[in-house]
Amino acid sequence: MKFKMSSIITRPDFQGEFTNSILAAAASPDIISFAGGLPNPVSFPIEEMEAATKKVLEDKGAIALQYSSTPGYPALREWVAKRYETMGVYGVKADDIIITNGSQQALAMVGATMIDPGDEIIVEDPTYLVALQSFHMYSPKVLTVTMNSDGIDCDELEKTVKEHPDAKLIYLIPNFQNPTGLTYSKEVHDRAAQILKGTNLLVLEDNPYSELRFEGKSNESFGAALGDQCCMLGTFSKIVAPGMRIGWICCRNDELREKLLNYKATADLHTNIFCQMVLAQYLADNDIDKHIDKTKELYHQKAQYMMDCMRKYLPEGVEFTPTQGGMFLWATLPEGITAVELYRAALAKGVAICPGDPFYEYKRNVRTFRVNYSNSSNEVIEKGMRILGEVCRELMAKK
Amino acid sequence: MKFKMSSIITRPDFQGEFTNSILAAAASPDIISFAGGLPNPVSFPIEEMEAATKKVLEDKGAIALQYSSTPGYPALREWVAKRYETMGVYGVKADDIIITNGSQQALAMVGATMIDPGDEIIVEDPTYLVALQSFHMYSPKVLTVTMNSDGIDCDELEKTVKEHPDAKLIYLIPNFQNPTGLTYSKEVHDRAAQILKGTNLLVLEDNPYSELRFEGKSNESFGAALGDQCCMLGTFSKIVAPGMRIGWICCRNDELREKLLNYKATADLHTNIFCQMVLAQYLADNDIDKHIDKTKELYHQKAQYMMDCMRKYLPEGVEFTPTQGGMFLWATLPEGITAVELYRAALAKGVAICPGDPFYEYKRNVRTFRVNYSNSSNEVIEKGMRILGEVCRELMAKK
């Protein structure tokens, strides 16, 4: 039978189609894949989680398996609220936190709550591709602001904000951005905050990677300078485990938070309470900072190793921006070669990368690509980069 | 700060406001509440779940805590596909099943995938109130068809279907409907299937309570007669535990299923895989039918007890339709008294009921109300019904 589906779901979805085809190809067990973005399972606290599940089911099983409330489990919301002090944001209350099915759901909630068809929104260029897809569901007009190696381009930001006073929201990933791995410098951060302050924009700060800083000091969250103008997204996916799908949105604006909750209630009533309680128990019984330190050590070593291999094997003309945290590196090919050409040629030799294209709202056939280091062994990183270097050389020789 | 939010989220939400105020009042520990709809925690298999979580984390912890795929855990999808044979639907494949965050999420997925603003959809009158709220997010024109004591009014259904050939979907709860507890008779079921067959309508069958039939035999699922025209929703919330938020949609239409998956990927990537695997392990290691039998026995006894109390304590003129399953009873007050009046007067005496109003798309100040029996002790049921009877008598004396 042929159904007449909604216009929103039947529109072309460049991001979705592009990424699905890449991830399908990269999933073959013969392929060395730097295309995905998985945490390393070595970092999952499996035994501690087993102890936590046992405790929750024995002590509070009837609550953990029952329906629960839309905002989430109080003890977990309290932990998250308190955690904001490490990001320079004080006075966050447990009531400000809504627990979501991963921070991905928070993006959809904000989209539904803020965007009418045709409304303007502002994003970094490039930006997280599933955020673009999620916003697209609400038919906004997407305005883009270039990401430089020290963060968002502030001149362009200022111009965009000035020329579009009715834009609804701006979506920022200021720390170790996916895809670029880039972080705002202190100067860029402070100037961006100044530009955004006092505008009508909801500032949506996505911050999945800031806890994974290998060295140096993070900027404060934008919530410190911008107060209730800034909604802050977070997740346990990168610091504990993504399989439980526990993220959050910190919204200190009462009116907006009420509407976010109304939307979530119709979307799925509430986030699974069993996993929320297990996570809260895990956090109460373990030193999360020690755990994060171990993960950072692992990823730092892998990032260093991949950067060393890139310097060693990639030909001159292929550039990348060193990173100090997160899970990704971002490289740029010399003029004349597109990332999709590299992707195809490398895949034929058994290595998958993620071309930059789907991370841009408008740009196509770009020269940028993303590689992930968190989930590969050193041997695989070295072998993959050696092959990638050979393929780059071949492509450059042909031009 | 004051944000300009989306028009969809700032519209009046009668269902939400009405229900929130009722549930808030009913939540007080001094109140006897028949207003909610919670399963009885006595029925939760806590020890078995503890064994299942231990096994999953020990054997497959690195998979259970990692990112996973949007459609869901293969073993769980296989179990659900096979289960449809008990509902008369054969040949369902694991690939036809998408695991969702409770069946509530499946409603939102279908809404997003099928409804453009202004599209017509058809629902039972009354119907599940959070389904109405979820559909409202997509701005449909809602057409209603009366529920009689033997199921949907087929003459009205035939007329509505004929006069609205472009209606997108019809949402049906044929077994122990929430709110009414009513079930379609065999005659009504077969005639409804005949009316719907060959139309352009997507038939969305919601079936959370069919496994909780105390006696007699269920009708086949509409999927048996209607093939891929029918999407079937289901949930583990009423037969195992709601806290894990595991439901599903069975969609045998390839094109629609692909779009449902696209939507879910942007909504939250995937349902928590840890709970999916725990549930699959629980189902593999335990006799679910034996477990359901125990729950049914419990609820049957409670339903009987509540019906006995209603016959004993409610005055003549207050009517209710006996049920053979599910979690609810539906009563009608004599003319001249509204359910909201009863709600207010009863609450003042310490008993909460759920007035019928939010379950209707258009009707207000109705005389119908819902009472839940699954989660109260016999003592509480008796005391509550005695008070409710007194309040009814007082209200009737005043008229």
C-alpha cells in the first residue's frame, strides 16, 4: 500500500542519505573505520554498573520499574545541577534540569518548542549533522557562521546577529566540536558572549565533549555569562556510557522549561527511570572524576598517536588542526581534491573516513573530512593512516 | 528573558492542562486516587530482572552500554514479531518491528511521518488523551467516531470514511480501551475491518491491554485482515514494567517504516539498548505467559472487587460498563451532573477520579469518568467507592 506521508518526512534529506551510505559501507568488518564516533568500550564501567543495578533493583525495584515523572529522577537532576559549578555556572537547581533520551532528544525538544516554519536559526559551519537533521524537522531557514581554528568567526557572527534580529536561536558547540574537534579560544568565547548578550536569541550550547579535555583549562559555559538566555545540553554518553541514552537539558527559563516538558510528555512520557536510577547510584558510589581521568588518558594517547601518524603518513598539503580533547580530528585536503573522492578511493583500499559534506548546511564537494580516534587500536590507527596517506598521494598525483 | 516560542507549543492544550491539574491533586498522599493508570508494582518481576541485568552486563556489557542501531535489538524484535501469532497475525518479521521509548513515542513518530497541518485524522470518541496531545503537535483536523459499549459505531465510521476520502489515518484501541475499558465485539471488529479495507487510511492499532484479558477470547489484531495498511503498536509497560520505556511499532510497509526510522534517528538516535537487552534476556529465561497470568489474576480480582463496590455503593442512575480486562472502568453520571462537579466534590472528601473531558477532542462538561483499579488495595477500593457513592447522592439530591 502507498501512503501519502507528511511533506516534512518526504523531503530530500541530504545529511541522512549521505551518512547512512557511509556508515553502511564502514560497518563491514574488513574495513578500518575512522568514519564513526563511538566511545571506546574499554572505558565503560561495566562492573560498577552491575553493582549499581543490583542495588537499585534490591532497594527500590518497585520505583525503578514503574512509570515516573517527565522531568526525571530527582537525585540524578541534582547531580547534574551541581556539576555545572565545574563549568563556572553557579546556582543551577535540580528543577532546572530535564533528563532526556540522550542529548539528541533535547535538540528535538528545543526545535519543536522554538521553531515555526521559516523561522531563522543560526548554526556553526560546519556543525553536528544530526542537529541539522533534527532542526530540519521544523523547517527553519538556517543561517551559518564559519568556524575558524579558534572558534566561531566573531565578525561574521556579529553581522549575522545584527542583520537577523528575529532569528530564534543559535546552536553552538564551543568545546571539541563534532565534527571539527575545535574549541573556542578564550577571546572568541568572550567576544561571542558579548555579541549574543541582549539579543532575542536563545543560545543553545551543546557540550558533550568538554569533560574530555586532555590538557589546559576549559572556558566557562556560556550559561555563566548569559544566564537564562542560554540552554545547556549535556550527556553521560561520552563520560559513562551511551547505551543508556541519558542526556539532559539545563533550562533556567521557567516558561521555556514548562513547554519543553509539555513536548516531552507527548513525545515519550519520560526517560527510562531504571537507567536514570542506576546511573544516579553509580555516581553516588564511584568517583566519576577518576573514571573520566582514565578515559581522558586513553583518548589522549590515541589522539597523540593519530596526530603522529597523520604527520608521518599524510603528504604535504593535507592539513589538520591539532586537538586537545574530544574524539575527532578534522583535516583539509589540498585544492582540487574533494573529501568524497578521498572517501571513495580510501574505501576501495579498506579505510573509511567521514567526508565533511553532511556537516555543512549548504556547502557540497568540500575538501574537509573527519576522522575518529577514540575507538581504534594503535595498530589500526597506524595501518589506516598509512593507507590514507598512499591514497592521498595517488589522488594528488592525478591532478 | 522572554522567548518567542513556536506557535504549536504555545497553543492552548486543554488535555494537558486539565490532566496536570487532576494528577497534581491526586498525588497527595492523603488522597485515595482512582485517577491515574499505574500498573501494580506487585506484578513487576524484580528478582528476574536482577538476574537478567547481571547476565547481560557480564556476557555482553560492552554492547549493552555502547551506541546501537535505530530499529532496536534484534533478539527483542524477533520476540515481538513472533508474538503477533498469538494475535492472529502471521509472517511478521523482526525487520518489521521498531523498538520505541514506550508506545507513546510510536504515536509521535506516526504523527510526524503522516500528518501535514490541516490533514484529517480519525479517532475514537473518547480516546487515549496523550494520543490526542501527540497528534495535536502536527496540527491535524481531528474527526471523531463515537465509541458504543460494543466498540466503535460502525455506521458513523462508514459515513466518516466515505465523506473524508483524504483522511490520513485512523487511530483505534480495540481492546480494553483507555479510557473506557471497552472492547470491540467480533461483529463490530469484522465490520470495521471491512469498512477500512481498501481506503487510503493508515490504520493505527494501539494495543497495550489485549494481553490483560481476564476471560473469553480476543479478536484478531486488525493487522490480520488489513495487512500492511495496519501499523500495530505494542508495549511491555503493562505486561512487564513501564519504567524501562520499551514499546514498539510493527510496520510492514517498507516505505513508511524507513521514514519512521529516519524520524526516530533525529528524535533520539535509538532506544536505550541496555534495557532492550535486559528485557530480551528476561523473556528468554522466563515464562512470560505464566507471569502475565499472575498479573491478570491480580487485576481480575481487583476489577471484580471494584465492580462489586460500584454496584453496592453508587446510587441508581450512575452506570458503568463491566470490563473483562485492562486496567480501567468507565462510568456515566445521570443527567444534570457533570464529571467535573463529581471530581471536585469527591476530591474535597479525599477521593480522586478522572473526569472524561480530556479524552474527548471536542466534548466538554461530560457526564463520564474513568476509574483505575489496578493499583489500589481492596480496602482502598471499598473505602473510595463508599465515599464516591455518598458524594454522588449529595450531588443528585441538590439537582
